[in-house]
Amino acid sequence: MEKNGITKNYEYALLTNEIYKGWSGMKASEYKKLNLNVAKRGGGVAKGAKDLYEKEIKKSAISKSNGLNYKYIDEQKQIEDKRDGRK
């Protein structure tokens, strides 16, 4: 960002704080701390709901049949396979 006259890390930090203050009324560090607190509270609420649900149904809410199925893809392998004509 030398074109804009910003050359040092602390200048970026000052600019970032001004941007955060402009739209949220808080410094960047205050906003991030608030978001962390909100996330922790949300996680606590979700845990409480899960515990209450499990108490009512008398079994775990999480099982192999209803768990999320994440499929991890090796993107590099896909690129190589496509390049080499393999599926």
C-alpha cells in the first residue's frame, strides 16, 4: 500500500481501528473481544439445549447415523488426475 502512503504495520493498525470505529463504534480489539464473548455464550446455549434434549429422550443426540459427513478432497490430486485424464 505504499501508493497510499501507508508503509508501516502500526499505520495499518491505526487505519483498521478507524475503520472499525466508523461502522461499529468500537476499536478492532474491542469488537473482536465482543464477538468472542458472543460466540462463547452461543456455544453455552447450544450445549444447554443439547443436554436438555438428551435428558428428555434419555439417549445421546449425536450418533453415527446423524453426524455430519465431511468429505475431504485432495485438490492437488484432482488437478493431477484431470490433467492426466483420470477421474
